[in-house]
Amino acid sequence: MVKLGVIGCGGIATHQLSTVWPESAFELVAGADIRPEQLDSFREKFGMQRGYADYHELLRDSAVEAVMICTPTWLHAEMAIAAAAAGKPTFLQKPMAMCSYDCYRTMQAFEKAGVGLQIGFVRRFDNDWGTLKRVVDSGELGRPLVWRQFAGSAAPARPFFMNKMEGGGPMIDGMVHNYDFASYCFGEPVWVKSNPAKIRLDVTAWDTGTVLIGFEHGDQAVVSWTWGLPEGVQTSSATEVIGPNGVLFFPGSFDAKKAEGKINPQTESAYLMLLKGGVEKVIPFTRNNMFKEELLHFAAWVAAKTPPRVGADTGLRSTRIAEFALAGGGLF
């Protein structure tokens, strides 16, 4: 069991630890949060041994072997750099930081300290998203490919998400998952174009936008999201990948009846591929809990003293894309 310290004992930390807790991968030695009620909750849920109002005290706790940082984005860099200086292997929630310079500073701090840093790009551990990667790598759709997604809802409840200095809105906090996974599938980004917009008047961050990213081999990703809707309202959504040989529809983007009899609905879901001549292929996958797998990987590399699969370079790349997206575009 890895002796863990958690900085930021709120909703995402609670959710992730809950998924992995039955596996006995961690012993929760300490937590740090400025809210006493959150520390009390962690004591009750996870048997946390010590609680601190100041995260620096947690980092000075010699019993803490590794750190999980689940605070608002604007705090990530300073806390992660302090964790590196304390010699603590770290899991850092996405986005890595609010700007690429802070990502670079963080990366340098961990390299200097000689300890590992894992960034919380949870889709890398999901069988669902992994199916997209598998199809791209198979070449069945041909290349280049264009991945298109649109979606929309109200913003997350906590105010920092829609503060341009603290959370940055959906074009960084939400879409950063797409930036990372598109880079995982398609390689290095080479240019970004975007049209950030605001439809709410009570926030400072861009709440709506479409981002177009070009990659080194000619592939593209198009993401159009809004967090500008009122509570309880959301748009329709669709996700697909088009290529010279056909189109791949994501789960929820095609008529589910097409997969009936071809998957076990209790444990599986599926993508649908349409190819030349009207050929339809159902591509099944077994559902898994990506948050659980992500933290099990964290525990494994900390215990083995090996590098994480999703390192600081992924956070720097994705935050750089976000910077361009928020500014209207640019060249890498």
C-alpha cells in the first residue's frame, strides 16, 4: 500500500479515491484542505489519519510517500512544485496549469528532484476511448482523419471554473481532455484555430467556443463546446471520426439498435463503423472504470519507482493548445 497524502479533499478527490478504495492500493496518511468539513469527510470515508489546513505541513509529513493534488487549476503549479521540492511522487489533476510556462516550471522541478509526475488525463485508461485509439491505429478508416465533437451544458457549480484567471472555462478545463487524446491518437499538433465566445454575462472566462487543431500527419480535431447554458439544460451531442474509407460513430452517436444482439449490454458498449458499399461494423468494448485504473497505475509506478505512462509532457502540450485556443489560434 502506498502511503498517500491528498491536497484538496473535495469532490474529484472523493470520487477517484472511492473508485479505487476497495483495491487497498493506498493508505490515506494525510489530507490538506482549508475547509475543516472536507477533512472530516475524508476521515469518515477513508480513515484518514491526519488533516492539515496548510498543504506545506502535509508535504513535511515524513510518512507521506506520494501526493495527489486535486485543487483548482490556478493552484496546481505552486503546489506541484512544492511537492517536487519535498521529493514526493505526484498525481496532478488536469489541466496541469493555467499556462504553459507554469507547466514548464513544474516539469523542470520534477526533473530536478528526480521524482515522477502523473497528469490526470483519465481517458488514457478507458476502454471506451481506447477503442478510438485502436481504430485509428488499425488504419481501417484511412488517413488523414477528422475527429468531430460538439456538446454543451451548464458550467460546473464551483465559481473558479468560469473565472478566466482561476479555471479558464471549457476551452481549457473541459476540452483539455480532447486536446490530450487527439495528440495521443494523431501525434504532435502543428496549428490551432478557434473562435472563443461568451453567452453568459456573469462570468469572466470564455464559456463557449469551437477549436480546430491540425496534427503532423494531416489529421484534424474539431471540438465545439459550451458551458453557457442555464442549470438543467444541455444540448444534443455527437462525436464521430471521418476518414477516406468511412466514418466511426461513438457510443451514443448512432442508433443503439444497430448493436443489439452483438454486445452484452450489462458489460459492454460499442462503436459503429460505416465503410464503402454500406458495410456496417459494430466494434464492441468491455466497459471499465477509468478513474480506478488511473489511480491503480499511480500506485503501481510509485511502488515500482518507474516513470508514469502519462507524464508532464502531456500536460505541457495540452495546456499549450489551450492557450492558443483561448487566444484565437497560433502555430506550434
